[in-house]
Amino acid sequence: MVIRGKRKDIMETELINQPAPSHTLEWQIATVVKVKLETQSVKTFTLELSDWVPHRAGQHYDVRLTAPDGYQAQRSYSIASNPEQRGQIELTVERLEEGEVSTYMHDILIIGDQVELRGPIGGYFVWEVSMGGPLLLVAGGSGIVPLMAMIRHRQAAKSKVPVRLLYSSRTYEDIIYRDELDQLTVDHSGLEVIHTLTRQIPQGWAGYTRRIDLSMLKETIKPFGKKFTTYICGPTSLVEAAANSLVTLGVSPTSIKTERFGPTGGS
């Protein structure tokens, strides 16, 4: 599929400080086989790859669209699916009003359409069950996506590694994978999900009602002590605040891995 219309000067969320893909990675064609609405502004696209290779939970793919005049737009999206899902990957994409790629995927892309992909990419912000735990996962908004791949990988591998997810969303309706996360916590497998909402609070809400802060993190990590590995993903401000707070609480910086999302101009 192609981008229709003229080039726009836009700002769109993508991965920051990710290493460039290896020169051996080539673009390939992927076909959309399923589209799922996660929230009013977030969709998950299941893509069947012509040359599928296993990924590691936390990696991402580059998506490239080409217009009839040759103009190309390229963005990076974390993989939401677990490595055990063979032949396909899932990319969960938030629609940004001025984003070229995300608006195209949300508004135009349907089952049967094709896009160009390159990946999987990334080797720092990854986790697999053989690495052990416990794990503290901290997410803000769509930063949940690579962490969800880790949770799904843990589930598929039937791992009992203790995991605590602290997830910040604007509203209850903005919680991505809400039903799946709820379901995963009822099987008593060692996964705990802690939510905080920063804007509209529904009646009867029992979770936190503020941005992630030092006090919240102190309460969240209490069952772990200080020996655990942390993965933080979300907007730069959230990531930096959470990482700094954990260091203040005595957590070793070497045990904290971060991935930031932020605005970027161009492709």
C-alpha cells in the first residue's frame, strides 16, 4: 500500500536511541491478516510475513510506506506478540493526529493489504525467560507494547518468574490490552498488574490516581526488595522520572533498562 496525498511536515512517535538495523536485514512484504481495535486510538495489526524469523520480546520492526511520487515514510513499532507466534507478528499502533504512518495504518489499512517491514531489530531492551527475574515492568500509554510481548512470552513459556507491571494510562478507556491483562492476573501465575490513571477517574476506581512517582514505585517494589530487573517504556518524561526514582530508592542503575518514545520530524 502507498501513502496518498502530499508530503506533510509532521511529528510522530517512534523509538528513540535504537541501534540501526544490521545491513543484513532486508525489507520484506507483510500482509495484514487481522485488525483489532484496542482503544479508540489504538489498533493491533496482525501481519503475516513472507520471511518470518523468531524475534525476542522487546524488539521492534520498521514499517515503510511509499507514495506514488516516490516519497517514503518510515517508523519503528514495537512487537506486541510473543516469539512463539510463528509466521506472524503483531504491531500495536497508536493513531497520532499528525502522524503519516499511524494515520495511514488506522484509516486506510485493511485485511489483505500489504506493507513493507524490516526486522526484528534491537538487542538491549529485550527479555526472555532464560534471563530469569523477578521483573518490574513500568509502562506509560503505548509504552506497554514491548512489555506486553514479554508478558505474553512468559505466559507462552509457562514461566513462573514473578512480574509486577505498573501501568500509567490517562483514562480507564485508554488502558491498552485491559481485558487480557485482567485475565492474565486471575490464574495466580505470579503476574501482578498495578494501574494508575492520570486524568478521568471512573466511579469505584481502586487503583492509583496520579502520575508515577517515587512513593508509588516504593510501594510497588516492596515485595521484591532490591534484587530485580526493571524495564521502563513510555514518554521520555515518565521514563526518566521512574528510572531516577528507582535509583533514589537504592536500585542499581545497571538493573534498569529503558526505552523512550518521543516526537521526531521526518522519516
